[in-house]
Amino acid sequence: MNDVPKTMRAIDPEAPGGPEVLVPVERPVPRPAPGEVLVRVAAAGVNRPDVLQRRGHYPPPPGAPSTLGLEFAGEVVALGEGAEPALLGQLVCALVAGGGYAEYAVAPADQCLPVPAALTAVEAAALPETLYTVWTNLFERGFATEGDTVLVHGGTSGIGTMAIALARAFGLRIIVTAGSPEKVAAALALGAHHAIDYRAEDFVARVKEITGGRGCAVVLDMVGGDYVPRNLQCLADDGRHVSIAVQGGASATIPLFDVMRRRLTLTGSTLRAREAGFKALVTDEIARTVWPHVEAGRVKPVIDCTYPLAEAAAAHARMEAGDHVGKIVLTMARD
């Protein structure tokens, strides 16, 4: 680490608050532990959990840095003991439990993926969090398979746009919801087979119409609350409902006899606090199954906009306004 500075700029707010608490501060450059790599960060993705952490509602798991940021891309500049020597100097993107909003960050070596020529650093930084989330929930927990029809809420969010890309790559028929005619048009332009303006239409009735009354194999839901019983009405018999967030409420009342009669499955997950071994297994699976599509340019994130690290507050304000389509990314421009 002789060529690595001792300090760096990072976004590590001292107390919860609004976007204004996101100001650059000086922090020591972390040192990679055994099995980790140190990355000179080029760009870092902005995600909804970052907003929740900033507000004080989603503290980092034990052992994770308090610096915000769950994903980044950059060059490996130092290795912890046991990390593969060939990683040194490689461009990688990584999923982490925290630390991405900084000029340098550490990541477990087995949670890193190589950045192919088909991706820019900004695109690579915007991939891991949504890719891992959609893959583990729609395909692993939801068992979506080629030919299935799936319903995904938040069709123009980072999650929604990644779900559209993966659905097209793996032969799913995807229906999404969005909150305006403009976002419906954007989702259709990105490859959604159907997009429903949930403010103007009853998405339950529209899903039944689109599927000829059969319903969907899987619903991927980030709303929760009173959406859950409505989502169940969208499912076909033996359908799977997968919850990944509760933006509309953490509790729901559901018709249990209907769940039993129609053999529905309700499941869900969070990713950040999962053990490193699980994330390593998912990384390996993504490398084998999804990364060939990434390398070929068939799967890539939709980039809404970028901000320099010093304007992280503006990035969070845009996310909270809800006007973005795809991912918001911070860049670590250097003099």
C-alpha cells in the first residue's frame, strides 16, 4: 500500500438527518483484512437503503463501516492476506455492506466481479445491489423461469429497470407498474412487455386482463402494506409473492384461506445483513449465469444521472423526489 494515501474523502455523516448531512469528510483509508481487497473507487451506486441509513432507520450491520454505499466499481490497489494475487490492478465492481461513498473502499474478494469492456465504470458501479437483489428474489426465491409472467412494482426504479433487463435476458414476460404516463412510456421503451400506471388504473384488473385471467407466476413487491392482498389477487394458482421492501407499510392483512386454497407462497428477504458466505455463493452464481449476458452487453443498468461525491446530498434529494428512471451514481473525480 506504499502508493495509497493515508486519508481519503468519504460521506460518513455524524448524525441522521436530511440530505444536507451528506458532506465530504476526511477518513483514514481502510486496510484490507484477510480475504479482502482495497479498491480505488471510480464510482458508487446510490440506493434506497442508503437513504434509510441517512435518516437513521437502517443502521449498518455489525462490523460494517458507517460510511454509506453498498456498491462500487474501481481498481484493486492492495490485497489482504489470502486474496488472489491476479486481482491486483483489475477493474472490479463489488457488493458490500457499507463504505462505497468514498475514494477507497474494501470488499471481500469473493464478492467482486470483473468489469467487462461492455460497461463503463459508472455502469459497473450501478450493477451489484440491484442485480443481486433481483436475482436472489425473483429467480431464486420466486423460482421465475423461462416463459413465466411476472409482476414487478416500481418499474422505473433501479430494481425495476434491472428486473426488466433480466426478464428479457432469461425469457420472462414482465409486467411493471409505474406512477405516471411518462414512466410507463420509459418502462416500455426499456423492454417491459406491459406497464401499468397505478395512479390511473387498477393494477389488479389490468394484470388479470393481460394474463387472460390466469394471473402471474411471481410478484416482486417493494411496497408492502395494503399492496400485499392486492398482489395476491394478481397471482396464478401456485404463485409466489416475494417482498423486498416495505415502502408502503410493514404490516398487511391477507386472506389465509385463499392462500391455502390456491397454494400461494409468501416469502421475502433482505440482502445487506446476509453472511459473507451466502453473498460469495450468489457472486459465483451470477458470474456463471448472468455475467455472460453482461459481457455481451445484453444486461446493463439504466443510468439516470451522476453526481460528484461532493454533491451526494443532491443525489439523495433526487432519489427522494422519485423522478429518476434507473440508477443514480456518485463519481470520485480527482484532481
